[in-house]
Amino acid sequence: MKNAPEITFDSAFAEDTYKGLKSDPKFLLSKYIYDKNGDKLFQKIMDMPEYYLTSCEFDILKLNAENIADSFSSENGFDLIELGAGDGKKTKILLKDMVEKGYNFDYLPVDISQNVLDELENSLKEEIPEASVKVQQGTYFKTLEKLSEYNSRKKVILVLGSNIGNLSHKDAVDFLNNIRNAMSPEDMLFMGFDQKKHPQKILDAYNDPSGITEDFNKNLLVRINSELDGDFNLNNFLHWETYDPETGTAKSFLVSKKVQEVNIKKLDLQIHFDAWETIHTEISQKYDDSVVKWLADEAGLSVEKSFGDKENCYKNYIFRR
Ligand code: AVJ
């Protein structure tokens, strides 16, 4: 059998872009939205009135801070490890409460970006100088592995923002399973899951009239243009959102408004788009208790407790292995 011609790529971004645009139907991976510009756009999304996720989770943490902090605490102290801390706006509610109570803990925010960590560290020095902060630059699972190797006290792992929603159920189980492998029996996982709700409310959150989500979605094309020398014309694509209330899956697309050719020099690639042809860019999965329980079961975790807002728009769950 003859091997397919080998193509070598300069980066994972180049390789994934090539594969996604060669596929039928076309797709791009949402994780590549987050460069400097993408991070900024996501901050703007979190401030939009339509993006209810942020304020829902904020309220849940605020309302239940004592309860949550209590369940974290442990006689020998604990490490609070946050995967994807961002600006820490929500975590600070918990940190303040735990500092006030005199809990013995270290806060270990994990992020791939040293820049994000520096900013977070500085703001914490200002706002909660009593907190012991040990930033961890690296990927989630390598860092978790490292931490569980030479750390014996209780770990509380925090994943806020329903970030798991970008993963298919299969990938979500792998993600949870990776976390579980780093957990000892006394450790806890505290995680946010956006819930199924009125479909219109979900569509509105991902289709704001000001066009911030559109810019966020199109940042994939902006990155291809600048990093891979592409010539996407952003005006020739529209942002489209769908939500399937049966599966709970919101999907983002970029739709080609006309027949067009796009060149990507660094991939040595010319792509043809039919009129109204799609590029699938992101999923934002919505959950209910039974789906969360099923995912946990599959990953060898059990749900210990959950906290919701009045309307159960959003929920935070505590898991144990
Ligand atoms: C960061 C994955 C939680 O899916 O709600 C926001 C990303 N995409 N608006 C989400 C996002 C479009 C967000 N997560």
C-alpha cells in the first residue's frame, strides 16, 4: 500500500486548520479563537447582558459562598487549584470568604498564559493580600499531574464558566477522567455546567445584536489571515447560531454568503466555498442533572452536591471520585 503524501505543518493550528477546511462539511476548532484579541472579545462577551452565564454563576457563588467554602475546608488545609482562571472575578468571592474565615489554603490558578497569571496575581495582591497565591503556568493535565505527585494535602479543583461546554460528550468524559486520575479520595472537583432552558434565551446569548459574538467567532478567520497568510474576506461570511433543545447543543457557524475562493498561502491551499456553505466553529453544550450524572458516571466520579440559581439557569456541582 502506498502512503499518502506526507505534509508537514509548522504548528498544531496550521495542521488543524488544514484538516478542518479540507473536510466536508468544513469545521474549525473553537480553542483557536483565544489569542490576545480573542481573549479580549471573550471578556466583552462576559460583560454582555445577553450572556447570562457569567452573572448566574456569580450569583450562585455569592449566595452560597459560605456553604461552598465550608465543604472545601479540611483540617490539614487544602490547595484550591483553578483550571482556566481568567481574571478570577468569580473565584475572588470564594477567596474572600475563605480568607475571612481564616482557612488554611493556597490558591493555585493554572493557565497556559503567563500574562493572564501575572495580571491575576497583581490584582489579588491588591484586593485580597492575605491569600497565599501560587500561580502555575502550564497545561491543565500536566500541571495537575505534577501537583498530585508531590502534594499530599487535600486538593479542590475548580473549573468555572461552563468551559466543558465546548467539548463533545466523549471529550468531556475524557476531560473528567483526566481530572479524576489526579484526584485522591478526599479531593473534590467543583465545576459549572450551563443548564437547558428556554431556547430563545440561549440563542440570544450567542447572537448578540452588537456583533461581539460575531467578531469572536470570526477571530478564527482573522487568525488564519494573519498567522497563515490567508485572504478571508470577513464580510463574505455571516455568524449563525443554532440550538437543538433535544440534545442541548448550541452550535456556531460561519456561513459563506456567496461562491468564493479563499487562499491560504502558508498551507499552500485554495479553498472553494459554495454559496451558503458552512464552517462549523464551536459547540456550547447545555446540560441537565441526568446528563451531568451520566458524564460523571462514565468518568468514575460521583455527584455529591449541586448549587443552582432560582431558575436553575446554571448549576455548580461538587464531584468526588
Ligand atoms: C468559554 C466555552 C464557556 O461556550 O459559552 C461564548 C465561549 N462562545 N460565546 C461558551 C463562548 C460564544 C463560552 N465558553
